[in-house]
Amino acid sequence: MESLQVLVKAGIYILMAAGSLAAIGAVFFPNLFYAGLSLAGVLICVAGIYLSAGADFLAMVQILIYVGAVMTLIIYAIMLTNIEEIKVSHLGIKQILLSILAVSGFAVLTASAILSIDWRPLSGQNRLEVHELGAALMSRYIFPFEVLGILLFAVLIGAIVIARKDKV
Amino acid sequence: MDQLFVNLKNMALHLIGVFAPDWLVSLSSILISVGAMTFLGIFIMMYLTLMERKVIGRMQNRIGPNRVGKWGLLQPVADAIKMLTKEDIVPEPADRLLHFLAPVMIVIPALLIFAVIPFGRNMTALDLNVGLLYFFAMSSTTTMVIFMAGWGSRNKYASLGGMRSVAQMISYEVPMVLSVVPVLLSVGSLSTGKIVEAQADLWFVLTPWGFFACVIFFLCGVAECNRSPFDLPEAESEIVAGFHTEFSGMKFALFYMAEFMNAFSIAALTATLFLGGWQGPLLPSWLWFILKTYSLLFVMMWFRGTLPRLRADQMMGLAWKFLLPLALVNILAAGLHLYLGGPAGFASALIILLGSFMGLSKVNRSYVPEKREYVLAD
């Protein structure tokens, strides 16, 4: 069994490395289409890491929503713009300073969150069944669930209003 | 007979276990399953092409392929050799990387889906507890690859085909996912194995909600794998061959392969979800599964042989104005049936579904101008 565990561990590290590489690509590719595809790669790698952590449901939802729907939308938007006409704009010093400030603030926030978590694995069974998730949504988290439902409903109506033809 | 393939695998593992350490046995157990799935995918695709050509041929009063081997049985092999030896043409302005990656990547989700299909009793390669969600997740990634193919070719027909395909797949995914909800309500699990086991007494297609869900799922599935009559993304008479216009040789064959494997997995999933999967009397379980799947595939070919291609607005209208509301009503009907139970539940579900079906088809009836009478001058 030892050798198999080593293989699995190596696989997870490869997944993480691939995810990081794709993340760098998503930021640095001058071609927007490639950047979008790298972002999809990042999301798939993250789903793989979820899978290796035993969060099957989260991994599948990640692929279904982010890769299947959100990325398709982003790539659709990119495709409607003419790639050759997009020029890489050079940032001024002011923008660079501002973005460094914002990014470092975000980094401090995430670092404090990461450091405050106890990373030891939960004792007992930590594999959540799907029906437990559903039960939790319908009992303990019913309020946020309903609020999200109302929000999405409002978004849907807004989309229809925007897409509707104006009456002449 | 029933456990033929399972026993074969166990025997092979036993043989390996004689001289190899434990970890090699578990590794080869994985490899045997993966290898079987991969070969099955290729084999199924090769013979589906033959079956399609034969069936369509008979429907058009022809015989179909009959020269290579007995009944043309070696035709797929000849086709494969032809495809492999053909010249690979990459258009000059195309994006070389995407043009190469797209056909390779389109086969991956199609093959991955095979992992959760229960081919028989104890014959699921990977019985995930989120199996059905896995199927939807994997098939949703196909859209992006088709887009890659269309955009990477730098050809207006390819781009148009890619755009059409995305619009179609996103639209049909909505009623498809919703049509499965009643099954989940009834079974209480996303695992394909558990769904089949729950149909031991009664196939879901025999309940009112099951019948409607089955038809909705199957139609959306046919649209998802771009088959006729929903083959607008590759409509020959409009946009040459759609997103795979610029692909030749083996690259084209890979697109073809993914399409046929998707068709197979849609038929297999319909059989699993609504037709009882491998459940059935007398015959071994895997044979039942194959029979059900191939009869659904025959229906798909029948569609292709008889129905003309839909217009773009008709296709979108079918998904959004007809199938989506019907799928939503179906969830309500399934809830009523399961909550009330017995004949009362059955009857109320049936009444609601038939009523909404009639109402929706009345609302969706296309405008037909009144017949004009021409009075000829004397």
C-alpha cells in the first residue's frame, strides 16, 4: 500500500503544480483566449484538489458551474471581441502602486485566514454525503439559502428586462 | 453468466497476486478497469458508425456497407486505417496549439463519463456517490472544447458552428438537469448504482413523471450530442461542417468518436435512469443493459432517418418554451406522486402532467395563416 500512497501524493503535487502554472498563465498570457483557457485549467486543477480531499460534491459543482457555465460565458465574451485589435495597455506607476497595495491587503487577509485554521484532519468520518448537505440547506442554513434564491430570482427578472425588446 | 466479466477480472487479479506484491494488484485492478473502459469506448464508436450506416441505409432503401468482411463487419477497421493515413491539414491562419488540442481534449470527457455508467450488476467502474452530477459536470466541459475548435480554426463557418453549439448546449442543459430531479427525489441518491437498484420493482418510465422525464432527458440528450434533428452546429447545408470544418484525418475522426461516445452515454444514462438499467429477468444483467442502450441508439438513428433538421428559433423555442416548463411541472407531479402515494398520487400526477402538456402544446403552436380561397375570375 505504501507505494500506492506515494503515487497518490505525487499525483496531488503534480496537480498543485499544474494549477499554479495555469494560474500564472492566466495572468501573463497576452492572448486573452489563452488566458481564459488557463483560468479554466486552474479551476479544473482546484476541482481535482477538492476530489483528493474527499469533497466529491464540491469538486463536481466546481466543474459544472465554473468550467461548464462561467468559463464558457467568459470565452464567449472574448470571442465576440476581435482579438487582433486588443492592444496591451501599459499601466502607469499610479495604477501599479494601487494594485500592489490592494493585492498585498488581500494577501494579508487570506494569510490571516489560513493561519487561523486548525489544519488537522477531523476525527471520524469527514466525507459528507449529499443528502446531509441537502438537509443542512433546508434546516440550519435555510435563511441564506432563501436569500440567495430571492437574489437569483431578481437577477433573472433583470436579465429578462434587459434582453426584452423595447415596445415601439 | 451474470457475473462473467467481474469473475474474469477477479481471476486476472488472482493470477497477478501469485507473484506480485499487494500494491501492484490494486494498481492493476485500477488499470484493468481503465483499460476496459478505454477499449470499450473505441470499440463502441467503431461499431456504432457501422450500425448507423446500416440502419440509415435500410431506411433509405439501400443495403449499406457490405463489401469489407461479412456484412461489412470490417468496414470500421478499414475506415480507421484510412483516417490514420490521411494527410493532416492545418489552415495557415489557424491557432496551431488550439487546433491540435481541441480534438484531443474532446475525447477526454466523453471517455470519463463511461466511468459512472453501470454496465451490469457490480460492473460500474467507479460508483461515485455523486455519479449523476459527475456526468453533468463532465459533459458540460465539452462546450468549451467545441469552442476551442471553432475559434482555433479561424474559419467563419467553424466559428459560427462553435457559437451555435454553445447556445444549443447551454439551453438544453437546463431542462436536462431538471428532468433528472424527479428521479433524485424518488431515489434519494445521486449514485447511478443506487438509482438502478431502486428500480428493481418498477422501472421509472412506467410512472407518469418518469415517462415525461424520460422523454425530456432523451430529447435533450440528443440535442446535447448535436445529433439530428438538432444538428444545427454541423448543418451541412448551412455552415459546411460547423466547428470541425477545418479538421481532417484522425483529428476529424476524434470529433466523430467523441460524438458517438456521447450518443452512447446518453442512451446508456437514459436506460440507467428510467428503463431500469441492468434490471431484467432471465438474461444476464450486462446483456439487458446493452439491449436497452442499443434500442435507444436505434431510436436516435431512426430520428436521423426520418426527421428534418429544426430551424434555430424552433430549436431554442422547444428548449425554453416547452421542455423547461414541462420539466418544472414534472418535479411538482413527481412530488405529489411520492407524497400522496398509491392510485391517488398516480392519478393526480397524470392529470397535472397531461393538462400542462396540452396547455403547453396549445401555447406553443406555431402561427399558421388561414387558408386563403382563390376565386378565379369567370
